[in-house]
Amino acid sequence: MSAKKLLALVGVCVILSHANLVLAQEEQILENPLLFALVGPPVLSNGSYAHQLETFGNHLATMQASPRGGDLALMDIYGNVRLLTEEAGFGLPSGEIQTEEGIAVRQPAIHWDGTRALFSMLIGGPTKPYDQSHRNNRWQIYEITNLDAVLEGDTADIVKVPFQPDYNNISPIYGTDDQIIYTSDAPLFGMDHTYPQLDEYESTPINSGIWKLNPSSGDVVHLTHSPSGDFDLFLASDGRVISTRWEHLKRDQQADAHRAGLVNYEPVQYETESEGADVIDDPAMIYGKPYADEEGVPYEVYPEARAENDPTHDPNEPLHDFNEFLVWEITENGERHQTMNHVGRHEFGGVFQHPSKLDDPNLIYNLGDLSANKYRLTVGSDAGIFQIKEDPCSGMEGIFYGTWAREFSRFASGRIFEFALPIGKNPQDMEIIDWTSPLIDSGEENDKGHFRNPVMSTDGTMLVSHTDQTGLYNLENKYHFQIKKMIPYEESESGTEHYAAKPITGEGFTKEIVWYGDFVEPLRDTVKLHEVDIVEIVSRARPAARPKYEIADIEKEIIEEEGVDAEELREWMIEKNLAMIVVRNATERDAGESQQPFNLQVPGGTSTIPKDGKVYNISHLQIFGAELIRSYGLKHHIGRRVLAHPLRDTDHHPNMEDYNMVDEEAGDALIPIREDGSIAAFVPATRAITWQTVSPEGEGIVRERQWVTFAPGEIRTCEGCHGINNTSHAGNLAPNNKPQALVDLLQHWKDLGGTTTKTENEEVPGSFAVHQNYPNPFNPSTQISFDLPAASEVTVNVYDSKGSLVQTLTQQRYSAGSHSLTFKSEGLASGSYFYTIKSAFGTQTKQMLLAK
């Protein structure tokens, strides 16, 4: 009998070669069998950066990031282990060079009926010395189609899921309709020239969010656009797709470091995301204010400055840095994207954040005073929540377990905790329950090791991957994760702490990894394989899908009153890849968030002023899109980072300014706030966006701190600004006024006939042209018109006969087409005037005559 067949029959505890086998165990140790991944450590490296078990950048194909030599393993209820991928002919055994057949595996997921399983597998390593071609291999999704037969001893039928895009596709799970939901580094809108997307922190390649594949039709849908990545997908029993999302909405730290002379990143910025777009080279000052650095690269505009050397820094605002991993939810069609139950950082406990306006004593360090977890420091900076799983036991629905981990050098491991967030639960009342010592990686002494991949089995036993090692991973402190059961710790002060028992895999799995590197001879290292990504093989009730395209009652009533067919409106938005956002009263803010202003008023309209002190006028909403327009290097480094750019027309959303009631005089795509505090706007779908309320002078007042994605056709209502869990700062419940802004937007939409005034067949001007004003001579006003062959930033200045600037009519981005502005002569004397129009296609000047 071959060693391979014997392995399938009797199992192993230690693998050094195929000869090292042990007899099968007979005592039952598990309620149900397990699937898990065997993963190699970083090869000959003193660090774990971007390794497949790390917190981010964990999808790459290098030998360092994804060491070949792993396997997908099955453990039966007696503890016997089979290597399913090896049995099926995938991978190479211990001691053989990990060349084109070498594999790495990760993240299995079980089908609802327990007869199938998904996982991701990377095939192919370096085939010769100095070979770098393996870096272009891709993680792809595979399926075991006969898992029930495998449990009876058959070899696994492992097939590559058809139709999946040729990118790194990981963390696959089954949807309620058996479509496959996963994360991928596929480029936004198929823009391969922006690949790979770079994160907002280290400018490291990152996945672009959550995707969905129909394996029957081949249809692929981008559910969330994530500027810094989504991780660890899980479909909850209530139908929500749960993920860990890296939050990094901040300015570019690489550009800041370059400008400070610390590192030569050489940032560049493109005019647009379009392929072949020009690199921007702008003047240092515009209208007396810093605009671009000495290399012509514009300073970022959102959010606040993060570096002391940023000349755009407002001294009344603290420097802003942001780096956290929070738990998010979304429906299977991409709607209702938000933190889970709209939970805030402060409600997970103890997030430190400076007040956003330093001269306002009403604003406080945000420590979550109203949260059940106040002062716990559950989710601090540079850390977060990973590997979320739900309790499968009856009556425990909505109870979740996760790993709190720091971002570097721990393989996304740390401490285990529990929280309850079923649909409808107020996050302010959510309580964190520690399953392990809360001191792990808190700066205090840690003798408990590191935990990850918590899985509650159906008999109420928690399984984890655990390493005894404390401190940071390095070659002198190598981690070795093994599957262990959690045992109550009798001396726990909280009464909830547990410790890890002995490994159920005994000594574990050891393998000699041999591979080609940057030497003539192959490299080799005998390593202990990590036992991670545990899932229990058991059938589960198939969740019901969440409702699609729900509209809040008040907004639905307005749509009906305006005579708009909601289905027609939705179909139009889907066709244009748009969503709609509605805010009922932006002056009302959640009482639990005191880091940003809450004494707010709309000039001439509603106000919410719960405390004495400074009052802020808010007149507009400014929306920003996550545009892939930042790169690095003299030859323009491969890949793009997003920057927050004011909403504008783009190749994929070409008529945003036409669709919205933009205040053209205010500039920068500002949407007016109505007197009742309401806001309504069409926004790009499938692109991350964020926003801020601004004063009449253009100062940002209340800023959204996260990137949010909306689904095509979605109509999302937020009662107040940043939402209200219990009450606002004024003690009010969530607003229930009929938003006037929605009435106005629907009327505007009807005026457009449900479509843009531009049609696909309308001819776009072939060149840049400035037309003679009309009428000319004029009094009291005249029209100044120009044509653009493509979208461009445009500045229109009017000068008197001496060359002195009289007025800047506009300075903003315009779409391709013909445009007209009104110039009024109030306060001006008769005589000759000149108007100059500057665009990306040149500058032209014409003379006009004012005759009073």
C-alpha cells in the first residue's frame, strides 16, 4: 500500500516525510469533523509583513507572503488527519522543491448542507534560481464537491470554480443563493491600468473589497469598494455579510514623508483615473493659499492634515491619523453598508481621538462615555477585530466571537472576545466579554500566548488556533499555531477568561520546505506548519436573504406624493450606476459622539443647540469620491492609491453635476442643506465615498470618518448626521421630518425627464473653445460660454482694462460639453473688461464691453 493511501486511511500527527505515520486514534475528541489550513511560516525571514496570516496585504503570491508547501487538512472526530489536497494530487511532499506544483491554501468554508466546501489555493512556485514569475500567480477559489463522500473515506473531488476573474480571490463563502462571495484585488471598474490598488497606510497592494460571483452564469458584482481592504468574510444566520474592514481615511503619509525629506517616494497625481491621464503639475499658490508642493503635486484636501509640515494645516484642528480594523456588514446585493449595527469605535470601548476643533471646550476626547464598554480600550489604534464567527448553537444567534489583534508581527492573533449584535440591538448597549486575558498585547506582561480563529462548535466547545509564544514574531520567537480547546480559567477575576488546553494535533505538522530563491542552489528550511482557518463540518440552516431595495417609510411617502414610480427611479439609478442618500436633519447628532461639533444650525433654518458655547453654521454637504489618482516614483510606480476628491464627473459616472442640484456658485460640488436640515443627493454606486458638512465659508464642520459604498439603485436614509442610536445631544429621538431636500431632488429628476440633459448620442465638442460673450455690449449681465472636449478643471477670471482681477467666476471641474456662466456687472463702471478661461487644454482670453 502506498504511503499516500495509508495517510488517507489512518491519519497523521507528525509529518516529516511520508514514512512518519501514526496509528489512528479511537477516542472521540470532537463533536464534528474539522477542515483547516496548514500554512507555512515566512521562509527565512525575520518578519511577517504581508504574510497570508497577517492583518493586511495578505493576498500576495510571493514565497515570503504565501509559502508553498501547505495543505488543506481534514480531522475526523477521533483526531485523525488527512491531507485532502495531497490526496487529490495537489502540492508537493516534504523535501521536494516547491516549483510549479507547489501550493498554499487558506480559508475553507462549508456549504449549508455540509456536502461541499470552498477554499482558496495558490498553485506554482519559483521554477529556477532567481525566478520571479511566480509572483504573478493568483489565489483562486476551489470547491470540494463531494465532502460527504470524503467523510466516508473517498478522495476529495477538488475543482476550480469556473468564471472567476484572474485576480487574487480569497476568503470565499457561500451566499444564501449559492453564489460565491469573496474578497479580491480585482481593479475597480475593470481599470487594469490602476492595478494593483494600494492601501492608504503603507501604499502596499491591497484587496479592493467584497465581490460576488455567480458560478453558473459568470456574473461578477463588486459589492464594496474598500480603499484599504476587507477581510475575513462570514455570512451570519440573519443574512448579513460580516467582514473586517481596514479603516484608513486619511491623507497620504508617503507624500507627507517625501515632502518632509524623510523618504524619496516621489508622489505623483493624475488628472483623472482615465488611462493615459496627464500627471498634474500645479502652481504652489492659488488665490494666496498653498495648493501644491514644489514638485507641482497638489496637497490633499480631505480629511484634516496629518503632518506638521503640511502648509494647509488649520491650527485650530488637530493632526488627523486613523488606523483601525472594525467589523462591518452589508447585504448580499451590496446594500446597507455600515459598521455592524452602526457601532462606533467609541462603543467598542476607549478609542482616543482629539476634539476636531481645538477652540471648542464642548468637544471632548472621545472615550465612549455612554458605551457599555467605556474605558475598556477594547479597540485601540493600530489594531482591530478579525476572524469574526457566529455561535452556531440554537438560541445563541447574534452572538459573535472574534480576535483582537495588533496590526504587525503577530499573524492577526491576540486575544479572544465575545459580543452580541443581532439585528436591531442598540450598539450602545453591546457588552464585550473577554474569553482570554484582556492584557494580551496591551503593554502589560503576557504569559498566555496568542490566539486566533475562534470557532464555537455545536457542542458548546470553543476551538482556537493558539501559540504559546508571547511578544512579537521573529526568528528568535517563532510562532506555531495549533488547534486547541478553550478551558475555563478558574482564577479569572472576570469569571469569563479561558486558557488553551494541549493541542489536539499532538506535536503538530513539520515539513521540509525547499524552494528556489536568489541563489543558485535551492533554499531549504524545516518548519512547523500553522494549523489555522478552522471550520466545523456540519450542516446549518440556510439563512434567509436580507430584503432588497427597502425605502424608509417617510421617504417612500414623499416619492409617492411626488408622483414618482419608485421602481422606475430605481431602474434609472441602476442603469446609471447611482444610489441616493437622504439626510433628514443634519443638525441632529448622536449623543455618544462628542468629538465633533454638535451645536449646529442651518443659516435661516433649523438648529440643534443643546449646550452653551460655540455654534456652527452648516450650509452645504460636500461629497468626496475615492479616486485612484495617486501613484509614486519617477516612472510612476505600478498601482494607485485613492485620494478623496470632491464629487465630479468621471468616466464611470459622467453626469454627476447634472443629476444633482449642485450650488455652482459655492464650487467644489457642494450640495445645499435645506432650511429643515435635510440633504438629498445622487451618489456614485460601487465607489467608496465620504462626506462632510461645511460652513458658508467652506470650512469642514462634521466629517464622516469612514469610506462607505452604496449599491446601484439603493436609497439610503440617515435620520441625522452620523446617525442616532438612542438620542441626539439635545435628547431628541431620531428625526422624522419629511426632508424637503428629497422633494427638491425628485422634482429636479423629473425636470430632467429621468435622465441627463446630455444623451449618449449628443456630440461632444472636438476641441477647447471660448466663445464671445452674449450680449456684448452688455448691461447688467452677460453669458460667458466655453466648450470642453473632455472633463477638466476650469478657472474663469474677469479682469479690468488695467489687468487687475475683478472676479473669479469659477474654479472647479467641468464635464465634457458646452458650459455657460453668468457675469453680473453690479458695482462696476462702464468700460472694457477681459475674461480668461484656463483649462487642461489651454488658456484663452476675450474682450467684452460694459455699457451703462
